[in-house]
Amino acid sequence: MLRGRLALSLDGQRVSVNGGPFDAMPETARGLCLEARAARVGEAAWRLDVPDFGLPDEAALRGVLQQMLAEMRAAPDAAYHIGCKAGLGRTGTAMACLALMAGAVEGDPVAWLRAAYHPEAIETPAQEEFVRRFARERLVP
């Protein structure tokens, strides 16, 4: 079951990113798998193992999201997916950071992501702080 979708604008092109459990990734999508035990982990275009309710390594997340953004700019009409086990905590954290890197977020990134993707996304206080710190560090020259 897909949890939601983000619409991003990259270089004037609209790009959609689905989110939800990685195992619910549409067959034609290129996906970022955040769940090491996903049945379909072998289909991931990008992979970053993050413990359930946990936090990613920030440098590793930035690197994989930069790769995703480069692919999205090159092929904006392709299908993209980010997923973990339930598609809320780790997925929401990664989606918020992707949107920040794409310049799509206005205001509080946690509230923005919950309004744009799913109201229960970014499940833990530590994930909320990670996203807000990611936003602050992105804005520092």
C-alpha cells in the first residue's frame, strides 16, 4: 500500500516520488530501500539500511539523495519510490530530506512533509530533530 506521493519541481520539471513500504513499490519504479529485510530489497536502485524507528547516517543519506536527484533531473518522467517497512518514519525522514535538498520545503520541514505526504510521517522525536537539523545545516553557507 502506498502511503502518499510528493510532487517536486526540479529544473522546471515536475517529478513525483511515491512513498510507502518498499515491498509496495510499483514494478516500474526506481526505488530507495531503507529496510534491510524487505522482500524486494534486491530490486532497489539505491539502498540505505536504517533500523526501524532509527536514523540514517547523515552523510550516507545525503549521498544517496544526491544520486536520486541526479537521476530525477535526467529522467523526470520516470517513477520513483522511497520505502521502509511501513512507509512512515524512515521513509518520511528521507522524503523530507529529499524535498529539502530539492528546495521544495517552506517553513517547518516536519509540518511541511506531513501536509504534503502523510500526516503520520516522521514518527519519532529523534527523526523530527534529524530533519530539522538537516534543514538548518542545509541553510548554512
